[in-house]
Amino acid sequence: MRVSKKLLLGSVVAAAALVLSACAPQAGAGSGGADAGGDDGGSVAELTAGVITSETGPLAGYGKQYLDAFKAGLDYATDGTGEIDGTKITIEYRDDAGDPDTAVTAAKQLIGEGVNILLGSASSGVALAMAEQAAQNKVLFISGPAAADAITGVNEYTFRSGRQSAQDVATAGTFLDDINGKSIAVFAQNNAFGQGNVAAVEAILGAQGATVTPVLVAEDVTEFTPFAQQVLGAEPDLVFVAWAGATSGAMWQAMSQQGVLETVPVVTGLGDAATFGAYGEASEQINFLNHYFPGGPDNEVNTAMIEAIESAGGTVDLFSPDGFNAAIMLVQAVKEGAGDVDAMIAALEGFEFEGPKGTTTVRADDHALLQEMYQAKLIVDGDGFVAELVDTAAPADVAP
């Protein structure tokens, strides 16, 4: 595997890992050992994989989205049998509670029992710790919703089943017909989170010819009118908002009242459905970039995923595709690699498949997952809001 990203960019953008979904207020081991494939490379009777993700803790909601979809995806990819080419796939589930140390302990336990395929991780910190374990122990790791760009290309054993922050930022650029020569204001808090977002926009959209103007606000500020006026004074072609925390409502109110939303396109990330009502009067004026919502893609796999999750009593949401993709990738690895780690890596590098977001490709040189992204808007639906598709960004246009 050739790692193509620059380490500096990876570390900078990793600081913005939650950039676009945080802008609203707030058993037995089986035969999965390293030599499970056998000398002839044929199938094995049973193979165990470990899924380690947040079932409790601050990211439990994301973990549930992933797990519900993973189970639906495994059923889909194995035609309801739980088997592929004569190999029964057994899953051991572990809760990391969003804590890297807990995840590493669970990983070591599973590896010690002979498991050499690990999946999961809603937290970027957990995913990076798991990637380190994968390299040290030479096991396959398929990361989930964790968005930090540093995960991509970190080592030959690590893949991802979701999107990354660079794809979010690149999607923001699709709101402009031509980025070269345009001016982009980044409106964010003056902390590591906000500074990381400025760096990400400069690295990704600045590299395409945009001029990036930061408008950074101290965390303890509660009156945002002067800063909204500062944004207008910069006369940008696009405003990129990266905000987190309890002041989000007041910030959006000031942006609306000062006419920013009427004067210039304002783009931010659309998170999970729980955040849809958090933007107040600004909701219908904001342009949203989005990883996934149920009405975004239009294909048979998305329909099958929605039907399966809902029939099981779950709800389809932002990170459902990450779990469904992970199951498809797991089945591909088992089918072609039969438990041999090197063979499973080879089976996934360059793997193109139809997922909930359409044609999805594992980029061979760094294991980035190329996928379409969405422009969306919020519209009133009774007492709340629902997302509606505006446009789709092709995988190549938002490739990290």
C-alpha cells in the first residue's frame, strides 16, 4: 500500500473531525486466527469478527446507527444466511464507550482469542488507537463513522467504511461553480476546533485557488452581531460555518438578523435527525452539506437498508451507510481472503460495490472510501423539519 496523503495535512484536518455534524446545539472465537485461511487458500467453516464501537457514552447514538445498519448489511450481503461460500460469519460485539483504552483492551482480548478482523469506531480517537493495534498485531481493521482524515492511509491494515472530514470540506466547495479566485469566509470559534476548520478549508479549498478569510470568535462571546457584520464586511462568495456548543442558536439568530443568510450563501454540515430543529428561524436559509440522510440516495441498496432497519424497529440516520458498508466489506474480505489477512487486504483494495450511497470504491493506495455526498436543505414538516435533497456531488468531485 502506498500512503499518499501528507502527514501535516492529516494532522491538521484531523482536528476538524467533527466539523460538519457538530454545528447544532448540543463469546467463542471460532476459527478467525491468522492462519484461518488454510494452506490452500480455500474457505473455512467459521470465521469470527469483532465489532467494537460505542454502545454507551457520548457517541452511543452514532454507535446504534452503525450497529443497526451493520446487522442489516450482514443479512443483506449474505442473503440472510450469515454465511458466504460455506463460511459462517460469527460476530462478537464489544462496547468501547467512546474510550480508546477500553477499545484497545477489547481488541487485545479478541485478538488473543484468535480474531483477526475488527470493525467499528464512532470516535476518531478510538479509531486511531484501533488502527495502531491493527498494525502491531497484523489484523484487518475496518473503521466506521470516525471522520478524522489521519485514519486514511495510516497503515496497510486499516480501511474505512464511512466518509472523512476532507470529503465534507470538499462538498462545501461544490456550492460554488468555480472555486478558483473565490473568497471563502470561515466563521468559527477561536479554539482548536475552529482553528482546525480554518486550516482544513485553507488546505483543501485554498489549494483549489480560493482565498480563505477566518472570522474567529472567542468561546465566551454571547453577542454575535459584530461578528456577523464582520462576515458581511469581508464580502465573501461563500461563508463556511463550523460551530459547536450551546451558543449555536444565538449565533444563527444573529446571522439571520444581520442579513448574512440573505446576502451570501452560507454552508454548514447537516448532522443527524436530532439536530434538524436546532437552527431556529435560520433553518430554511442555510445551505447544508451532508454525508447521508434517507432521502439523499435513490437506489435499490438504500431502499433495502431502510426497509431492513425499520422492520427491525430501528431508525435510519446519518451513519447508517457506514455500518451497512462495513458488513459488505467484511463479506468481501471473508469471501476472497478466507481469513488470511494479506489476502483480505488485497480483496478490499480497489473494491467497488453498490452501497446505500450508490457506487462506492475503496481507493487502493490509501484505503479512502470514495462515495457521493449531498447538498441538502431543511423544510418545515409539521412542528419540525425534514431534509430535502438539493444536489448530489459525484465521488470523484469530493475525493479526499
